[in-house]
Amino acid sequence: MEIRRDRSAGKLWLSQKDYVMKVLERFSMDSAKPVCTPLASHFRLSTAQCPKSDEEIQDMSKVPYASAVGCLMYAMVCTRPDLAHAVSTVSKYMANPGREHWKAVKWMFRYLRGTLGCGIMFAKQDHVSVVGFVDADYAGGMDDRRSTTGYVFTLAGGPICWRSMVQPLVALSTTESEYMAVTEAAKEALWLKGLVKELGIDQGGVQLYCDSQSAIYLAKHQIYHARTKHIDVRFHKVRELIASGDLILEKVHTSENAADMLTKIVTVDKFEHCLDLVNVSRC
């Protein structure tokens, strides 16, 4: 990991340029044509694209799929939140990847080729606090129609925690999927609050932004409704955190929700805007 600091400007950058270059050379993608996003909209990955015949299985056995995804995952975990959704997507097919899945992985390498110096930027601030964004993609899974949860938390302007994951249950509505996502983010917010307290930061309530008005209303008001009565009780933990003041849940417009890039494939303009919102530098 490369750490670069500008004391006069009060800024610090984290990146993995050398690591990414070594990975590209390892998989012979160091001279590939760059692309602008980790995954493009034409990638509709599913288990239907997995090898079925012995010939297809034998053909894919020669492809270092697991090794490539592992290298991408290491970069994503350390300094590349922009890879989170794409890595989560291709990881689903580790057991039996197909050619289309491998094409998606190579597309991600092409994206890395054009963003070698991409990393996280932190800036000096008068008041440092944890701020989070959360979003969900309702029924986005091609195989089981499960929704995707995405959240990112920032400190000093830069991302310190991010995740893109398939939800454990099938949501029956957009509100339910957003509510489940808020609950997952709330648990992470509670842990981060304790962490920064040990570092001497008086956090107070963690600010969490969500673009679903109905999910926010459900979290703040213990209402009974036929459409929400089936929701598992474990997801109502968020209500307790809001009542105690540990979590401050507020509405944000969809266009300003940085977690949008963690739940689905978005346009180039939206993707770059999400990166700007959480200070992920592309150079």
C-alpha cells in the first residue's frame, strides 16, 4: 500500500498502484484497453452461464478464475471501494465459473488498467465524525431474486468501511429491502462508533443517509401494517438505535447517495459522482 501525504494541504492518500500493476502483469492484462466502470450493463451474470458439459468444465479448469478474483478482492478490501459491487458479483460463481463470468473479470482488469493510481483521500477537518450512506437494489439477483445491500462510511471525508452483499432473505418490496439494508448499516455504524471512541473521537450519533423515505418512516415509527408485519424481528434493531440516539437516519436524494454504486451497475457519470462523494481519487 502506498501512503502519500501533503502536510501543507492537510491531505493524505492511500493507493495500491504497484500491487495493481503486478496483478495486471500476472494475468497478462497490463496492456489491455482501459474502460470507465468495473462492470458494464451488458454483463447479466447468472448460474445459467456456468459450464454444463464435461468439455466446458475442462475448458474452464485452465482459467485461473479463483486466483484472479482473490487478487481483485484484496485490492477492493484495502483501498478500492469502487470494486466492491463488481467483486461481490463475480465471487458468486467461484465454484463453477463460465466464460461469461471470466469475461467480466477481465473487464474489471481493464478498469484497473485505466485507474492504476485510484485510491482513498482523507482531508483535515475541524470536526471529524463518521458519516454513512446506505442503499439497496431490490430483487436484482438474476438467480434467486434476492436484493443487494450496499453501504459506505466515511471519516475525515474518505471511506473507512464499505460493503456490497446479497441479502440473506428474499424481500417482498422495495421498502423491505431498503429497511434490511439500513439495519445492516446500523450494526456497522454501532461498531464504528465504539471504534472511534477508543481513538478519542466523541462521535455522538452516527449520521446515516438513505434514499428511501418509506424505509426511514418504518425505522422511526413502530407502526403495524399488513405489508410489513412479516419482517423478521432482528431487522427492527435499527429502531432501538434511533430511539437511543446512536443512529441518526436521514433522507438523501438518490442522485447524492454514494452507496448507489455498491448495489448495481450505474452509468459512468453516476459512478464518477459517487466516487467524488466519498473522496475516492482516480489519479
